[in-house]
Amino acid sequence: MPDHVQLIQVLRKPPDRSTASTPTAAGPPAASWPAVIDKLRQYGATARDQEASSERCEFCGVDIGDAHGHLVDLPNRALLCVCRGCYLLFTHDGAGGARFRAVPTRYVMLPDFASASDVWDALDLPIGLAFFFRNSETARTTAFYPSAAGAIESELALDSWDALTRAVPLLATLAADVEALLVKRTSTDLTALIVPIDVCYELVGVIRVVWRGLQGGDEVWLRIDEFFARAIERAQAGAE
């Protein structure tokens, strides 16, 4: 547990959890129960159909499943869910102009990162869990700290990032806007990977959902560890 306290040393308020009200309705007029049950079944089938088709490509509008690609909308700094066809349109450099870029799927372990601990310490980050990506519009690298309040942003000094890139040459391959350096540091371990940017925001979402109290609770640390274990597994499998 001390590692977990050291991992995030700032206190964050858990997200508001407003409970949706359950609509109530008066009982049905006199009718046979089989007719009522039949209506409920029809409603359930309609709801399932609506749910199945609720996820649509934000480019062409076709239905997409849970496993789909993402584009970064650069001017709006937003992720778009897209079908395979639309995703492939933007996988080549320059295909989306200055507006859209496809999020790659590669995972890369950075074993040399541990030897760059002095450079990492020089960044003087307040927490031990963070991700970093290069913003092509500002030509600067930004750090984000996942927390119960969302992703907390902090811009790095240019010379600090350059020093880290010299110490870990693979960081020079980091694609601007669509890939990130993801790092978790405890008192006994330092894990660093290059991952797709959408993976980092997935981690932010996991933390927001399970965070409890001031320090997050045991479950949040368990979920973070599981998240990194899956990322490491994909990197070791050579996911592209």
C-alpha cells in the first residue's frame, strides 16, 4: 500500500455520481397479464436493437462494434470512433491534412527507461503515474496525470523532454498527437511503454469509475496494475 500512496500524492475529489431517477408509471388499465408481458417483451427487443446500433462511425454513420479504430480530431483535440474503412483512409501520413490522424495500435516496451531514472527525476513530476504526448500544434510535449478528476495537464519544459529523448532513443519514434509515453513508477519498479493515445484515456476512464475516497481505494490500484499487465502483454506480443 505505501507504493500506491506514493504513486499519486495529490488528493482528488471523486467524480460526482448522480443517480438517474427511475421513471414511474401508473399501473396498466384492465388487461390480461399475457398482453402486458407481450408488450414488455416487445419493448425489450426494441431497446436491445437500439443499443446494438447506438455505436456508429462518426464519419460515415455505419454501425460499429466495441472493437473499432479511432481518429484524433486535431483542432478540437477529440477522439472519434470510426469504422475500419474510414480508419484506413487516414493511416497514411498526410491523408487527413491538418485535421485528422489515425491512432496507431503499436505497443512498445522501453527497457532503457529504468537507466534514465536520473533524467526522469529531473522532470520533478508530482506523481508516479503519467502519460506524455507531443502536440503538433504547439510543438511541445504535455504530461497528463490520470486522477479521479480526469486527466490533469502539465506542459513540460522543452529541454527536459529533449534530455529524456536522448536518454531513451525510442522516444524519438513517438508519433505526435496519436501516441503517448505511459509511465508508472513505484518505490521498487519503473514501467514505461509507448502506447496508442486512446489507451491512455481509457486508463483515465477506469480510474474515474473505480476511485473511492481520498487515496482511491484498493480497487483502483488493482485495476491500474491489471491495465499495465495487459499493455505489457501486448507489447511483448509485438502488437501493431
